[in-house]
Amino acid sequence: MIPLYVLVAAFLLFRASDLAGFAYFSEWHPSLQAATAVMLLVAASAHWGSKRRDLIRMVPSAFPQPALIVTVTGLLEIAGAAGLLFPVTSRLASICLAVLMAAMFPANVKAARQSLTIGGRPVPRLPVRALLQLIFIAAVLLAG
């Protein structure tokens, strides 16, 4: 749920920054691009922090080298966040991020079905997790 809170809060902050004179964020699209990038960076930070072991446990057993998968997906989230911010790469980045999120969904299914935790907090149930994933996919596609 933290990435959702970050996405919404960052979007509102960027939109409000227009009131402080940052005209770049006077439209919704640049605000969404920046907010989505912030959300992705926060999500990526879990791939190396105290939550790394929890993310590794989420990787379905059918996939080899779960630690490597967690590292690579974190790097791809960082690259995607950067890609969203540049007009020449934002569309491709958004498509790649949507594919990445869809590819990572089996880990979310496993976490929900096995009642795993991330940072000691239980993951949301599968319907909530699926809705969150759809929101994130919509955000990256709109940002692109």
C-alpha cells in the first residue's frame, strides 16, 4: 500500500507546487510522470533494503535465482522511472514498465495466497493486490 500512498501524495505535491511558482507542474501529465517516477524509486528501494528477503520469498519457486530476479526488477524500476521523465523515452518506458508489472504479478499472487509479509506487514489480499497492480499499470501507461 505504501507505493499507492506515495503515488497519490507525490502527485498532489507536484500539482500543488504550481501554486508555489513551478509552472512545469501546472498540467496533470508532468505531475503524473514525476509522481510515478517517485513511486517507482520508492518501490525499487525495497529491492536492496530490509525488505529484500521478503521480496525474494515472494518469487515463485518456478523461477531460478530469486535474488537475481529481485535485483534485476529493482534496476528495471529505476531505469523505468528515469525513462518516464524524458519525452524521447517516456512512451517506451511506460510500455516496458507495464509489461514488467504484469510479469511481476505472479509474485504478488504467491504473496497473497501464502499470507506473506513485507517488512513485517501482511500483504494485501489478492483482489486488493490485483486492483493496486491495475492502478500502477494505468499510472505508468498514462505517464508515458
